[in-house]
Amino acid sequence: MDRKASGEVSKGEVPKPKENVGSGSEDKVMKAPGGDGSYISRKEFEKNPQGYFDGLHAEHKGNK
């Protein structure tokens, strides 16, 4: 299966609007809040947004 069919989106890659229109799929992506411009699964983010931000802040603390 290619990346387009699987719904994977990597950092810096923007999904084409026509690919998501009317798909009815749960594999929607969103721009990562507070991130580096990467895209993440909306479904996974909505399951645990606090976990996402905890991980984001832990990552930034480790870089100091």
C-alpha cells in the first residue's frame, strides 16, 4: 500500500485538498499545535490532547 492510500503524512508534506474531500474516512490529519509544522492524526490527538502536550513540553525540556 502506498503512503497516499494509507493516509500517512510526513513532516513537511501537505495533503492535497481533493484527497480528503468527502472521503468519510477517520484518517484525517491536522497541523500539530505548537509543533514544527508537522501533521498528526486528528483522531489520536483528540483521544488524548493532554498527553500530546505533555510529550511536547518534555521534548522541549530535554533540549535545554
